[in-house]
Amino acid sequence: FLMFFTFKTVNKFCEILVKKVIVLSVFLLLSTIVLYSYTYRTQAFSGNIHTLQVLREGERYGTPVVDLQSGQAISISFDETGYISSNFHYKIIHCNSNWEQSSLSSMEYLDGFDGNSITNYDYSINTTVNYIHYQLSLPNEDVQFKVSGNYAVIIAKDNDFENGVVACACFTIVEPMARINATISGNTMKEINGKYQQLQIDIDIDQLKSVNPMHDFMLIVKQNGREDNQVTLTSPSSILSNKISYSNLQELIFEGGNQYRTIDFSSRYTYGSGIDRIRYEEGEYHVYLEPAQTRADKRETYNIDAHGDYAINYQDGEESDLEADYMWVHFYLPLEKPFLSGSMNIMGRFTGNIIGEESKMEYDFTRKYYYKSYFLKQGGYNYIYVFLPKGGSQATQIPIEGSFWQSSNQYEIYLYYKPLGSRYERLVGYNIVKN
């Protein structure tokens, strides 16, 4: 009887143990799937973190792309509002072309130690909003990069990467082995010299010695850094000797759009056009913009166009990073009726260049206008108004800004290379073309 009881007990225990192991295995598998399928992008996760910038070191604005062996560095900076500095740490993640974590271990893409602290910070000077400005340069004496590709830097408070993550900063490292040439034309497959622009891209891949160029390359094209109309091409349209081409493709047709709108509140006293007034109210500065006018039938030719970017600037001092103040900036877009078939959004790098809650405007039925307010650091900012149809993923400028083939645009072209047997995508080509 005791032997039978013991056997049944052991058998039951083993059954329970097996079930727990299965549940744990499924949990770990799902956790891994979630981890590797998460799409990284530059963004702050804390309400106290502002003006998260990722730039080539020494530049005030632009796309954060550096050459692997050039000695160029990436600068990551942000402000934390408050009086007391925090203890921030960072980890570096290698990503694929879709900004999901790659299969490489940190030892395969980094030299040095991961998980270091951010020690370079300073306090704001004579500002109404107190903040601490943090800055991190990569590579540095603690860590260097071994391979090209996309990188995400995760920043956490008190080294708590489970509950204390405050920001993610993304940048790209290229090993320039392919020469990219591209042209922009108003003569498109849709129409001639109308609303659109079409790209023709030719790439010299002689240095790569690819044995299967039809399947080894991934081409990504961004217009003014936007995510919603990004184009991804998995194979070229033609191959000739050591050159691949992407030509006569519907996917490479973009709205010409209009020149970006500009506001400049780098001074409280002599502010630029588009600003109605700046007022000090209840302990903070407020920037009230003039009501925006639709430009559907008017192509702008004179605006200072940074292709949706922004630059921090304080005219009345010498250290903009520390002396520039934070102000509430209020945007207004008068329309007699709201769009019921979609949403109105503000697009620019300061909204992340994506469509989401950060970009979406609200409509005031009493005053008959769309509105949105942002807490921004003094400087100059580019932006446009775009409309996103319900159920759609790509926004259009046409209803408010109009679209013209002559408009100035910046196209960023990325070429990733992953031959058969390779464990990660190398970024072997990068170029910017403007018209």
C-alpha cells in the first residue's frame, strides 16, 4: 500500500512538474517573440524627459548616420525637468532593417562594456522651467561598435531596465561599400509635372561580390524622415553586371507636397513670422501661433526648409542647450467643418515623424478650428499638416498643404545586405538626395 501510494504521489508530482515546465517554456518563448518583434524608435517614455535628440556629433540637426570606421560619433542628448539630477544607465541593442532586435549577441556587435552610466550632465541656466541636460557620445572609451546596421540605445533610471526605462534613442552605422546614385523627377508613371515625384535609383555593388543580388539586398527609402510613407523594396527591378537598379516602380512615387512651415521662437522678444504673440502666464511662457492658412492651391517657395527637422537655439545667450527655455506652443488650423473620414495631424521630427497620439489634433466645434499644444524648447521648428484617412496608414498633404512636383524634398536611401548564411543585415550603402 505504501509503495502504491508513493508511486502515485511521485507520478502526480512529475505530472505537475512537467506542466509547469511546459508553461514556463511557453512563457519564455512568447517573451522572446515579443522581445525580438518589438519595433524600436526614438521616443521618450517619461513625462519628465524632453527634447530627445540623436545627431551626428557637432551637428545641430540632421539624420543620425555615421560611418563604421570613420571615427565619427553619435550624440544623444535629452532634458529632464526638475532640480535634482538622476542616475541614468544605457544599454545598446543591434537591430535589423525593420528596427527589431537582431539575433546577434552584444559581444558580436560591441567592444567594451554594455550597461554604462551617463555621467555628462549640466543644469539649466536662468530658465523659468528648470531642467538637467544630459549628453552621451557613442562610441566612447567604454564601448565601440564592431558591425554596421541599426542601433537602439535604451536609457533607464537607476539601472532598472525592467521598470525604469525613460527613453529609446535610435541611430544607424554604415559601412559604405555600395555607391548609390538617385534622381528625382516630376515626370512620373502617374502624371507629368503634377502632384508627384518619382525616384530612379542605381547602385554599384562591385565591392560586395554578391552571388544572388536579386535576393541579397533590402532597399529602404524615406521622404523627409517620415515613417508613414516609407518604401521597402526586397529586390531590384533590374541587374546589369555589378549594378542593380530600381526604376519605373510605382512604389517610388511620392507626393511632392509643399514646403514645410517654420516657426522660430528662439527669442522671447523678436520672434519670427507665423507667431502671433508670446506671453508669460502662470509661471510659464506660451507661444500662440497665427491661425494657419490652407495652401492646397499655393506652392511656397521662400520658407526655410529643414525638411521637417528642428534646431535648438537661444538668441540671447551663448549656451543654447542650457539657456533655452521651455514654452507651450499652441497650433491652430481653422476649418469650417472637421474631417469626419479621418484625422488631422502635425508632422515633423518633433512629433516623431509618425502618425499617432503625439501628432493627432483635436477639433473645437465652437471656435471651428483644429488645435494642438506642445511643450517645446526654444529654437526653430519645421512642420506640416497631414490628413490620415480612416483605416489608412499613409497620410497625405493634399487637403491642407497641397502637393506640387517642384517642392523641395529630401530622400534618404538605405541599402541593407544579407547574403545566404549571414546572421544579420549589414548597412552597406546610404545616401541623401534632394531636389
